[in-house]
Amino acid sequence: MRVLGCMSGTSLDGIDVAAADLAVAGGELHCSYLGLASSPFRDELRDRLTAAMPPGLPGAGELCELHTELGAAYAAAFAAARDELAGGRADLAVLHGQTFYHWVDQSGRARGTLQLGDSATVAERLGVPVIRDLRSRDIAAGGQGAPLVPMFDALVLAGRAGRCAAVNLGGIANVTVVDDGRVVAAYDVGPAGALMDPAAQWASAGAFRYDADGAIAARGQVRERLLDLLKADPYYRLAGPRSTGREHFNADYLRTMVDLASGDAGEPGRDVISDADVVATVTRLLVDLLADAARQHGLTELVLSGGGSRNSTALRWLRTELPSVPVGTTDELGIPVQAKEALAFAVLGFLSWNGLPGSVTAATGARHPSILGSIEPGAAPLVLPPPLSSAPSRMHLCHTAAAGDRADAARCPFTST
């Protein structure tokens, strides 16, 4: 199948659509990666999304409008990727949607999740079936609904020596620990861009949406009092599986922590923490959380992806903390760091279409693995294939330079990642 997978993360950078030809043979998932197309959000839409995200309180009308406008933006991004990367053809589209709220109660149990973006608009534009709402079924089965990428991570890291971990650095940092091709742990570690991005915006007076290459963090100073307050958050004491999002870690949360660390405005000797120091401190928080996870799980390798993997300051600090643990990126495995999540959701949708579970109980804590998502029919009547008898245990990846013909993928010499 030629599958388009779409992801727009909590960092609100824009929409990423990955295209791939996927097939299962001999217990292996053959993935011919056709490329990634990225579409930034319009400034006006991004501003409305930012205002509506927690702790914002949008009304029903605003949510309805955003759901509709996001659907149109996704449809345009899918169509562009189909035409630019996939020779104008696709069999299936997989729409994660824009996460607005991930409801986790005080006990740490996930109760619900809300992703916006009208899949009917995508199906109407493309004329192919759309798989959407991939998280809800896992939550209904008692799971966290996140992270969902561990199935993909296990396929990619199968066959690598030692105990490896895939780490995605988006708004939230999540980790998947893989040992001998099996997921032994996976959870949301804590905030990445959810705190680093607003701090960078403060430090640049709004000129930058994020700390490109970690330049602001490099010139700031880590403030220990603020770092200690951040690390005292009860979230980090929850046992895995655990999940979180911007409903907990956001700009207002960070401002409250900075104010607490600074002391009262009228207090003599009040410690004024510069915005650059805030950037350095939340970057250090991420590094310490990842280093602690690496030591806890006895990791022998870290493979990073997501926008945060381009932050050279964070990577330098992490490598210093873990001198005996190689820290690399999915670029080195043939998967561009920005494409990893979009490609992962293409694979999850492909598994659902073929009757296979996409969730991993070791990652989400669900009672059982689930076939993920709901299906929006395309222009033709919906006809599902016979379910595959068994799930693949590893992935073979190759890149197809020209995507105009299915024969291109068929000729591709699949090589193990």
C-alpha cells in the first residue's frame, strides 16, 4: 500500500506528511520511504491554536471552527504530499490530528483524549480512506493512549545490540526502551518544547518560536533553585506507563515556577532570573530527565528524533552526562528526525488497515493490544483486506528516489536499518 502519515505536534510548528510504500513479507515490514512534506501553519491559525491550547478556555464555537479549519489544512498538506512525493497516488491516509487535551486524572490514569482536525474533509479531498483518532481505543482498554510510537520503535530498533532507547523530543519527550526487539518500557519522560519553546520566545522577545540549535541555552546559566522546583513536580514520581501534555506543562506553569524561584517582587534580595537563564534551566531539566531514564533502564544507546534532536546544546550536555552511552539520531538509521512521527503513524495506520494491533501494552498499560483508530471511507465503498495472520517483528527500510511508479518500490533493495 502507498500510505500517507500525518503529524502535527504540540510544538505547533506545522504539519508533516510522510509518504511510504508498505508491505509485509516473511515477518518483516518492508518500508520504501518516499519523503516528507512539511507545511507551516498560517500565522493566524497558529495564534488561534496557541490561544486555545491549555490553559486556554476556548468555547464550543472556537473548537468547532478550529476543527474545521485544521481539517482543511490537513487536506491541503496531504494533497501536496501525494502530488510531490507519491506520484499523485495514495491508497490510505492516516491522520493523527492536533492534540488539544489529554485527560489524565490525579491518580495518573488517562480518561480521555481530544485531537482536532476534520477527517471528512481529508477523505473528500483525497478520495481515499482516512484512519483517524488512533489514541482513543487504547484509553478505552485502560491504557494511557500514549506513547503510540513504541510499535514503530520496536520494528526500527530490532536487531540492535544491547538495550536501546528511541527518544522523541517534541512538545513532550517520550522514550521507548527496546531489548532484543521487545519493548520493555515506554512512557512520556516530561516536557521538552512545551517549556523550552515559551522560554525561547521570552528570551527573544517573540522573535524566535524555539531555541534553534540551543544557542540561547548556551549563553544562559542554569539556575539551581528553579531547576530543583521543576524537578519536584509530582509527575516525575508517577510509575510508568505515564503520559502528559500541555494541559500540565505550559507557559503559565513555567512562569509560576520562575516566580517561585525568584521570590516575591517586594522581597529584599529578590533573585531576578533572566530569560536566557530560564532557557538554560529548562534545557538542563530535559537533559537530566533523559540521563536519569538512561541510568534507570541500563541503556546502551539513545536514538533521538523530533525537533529537539537538533538542539546541539542539549545533545552536548546529554553526551557529557552519559559518556559511555552513544547518543545519535534516526538520521543515522535512514529516517529523518522530522519525519519519524509522521512515518510512524503511517505504519500504525497500515497495521490497523490489515487487522493488526498498533498499541504496545508495555508502553500504555492497557489490558490488551488494540487495533487503533476509526476509518473514514473514501470516494469508493469501504473494502478491507483479509487480516494478516501475524505482525511483523522488524522493519527493512529503503529510500525511493522517484515515486511515480509502484515498480520503483518493488525494485528497491530493502536493507536492514
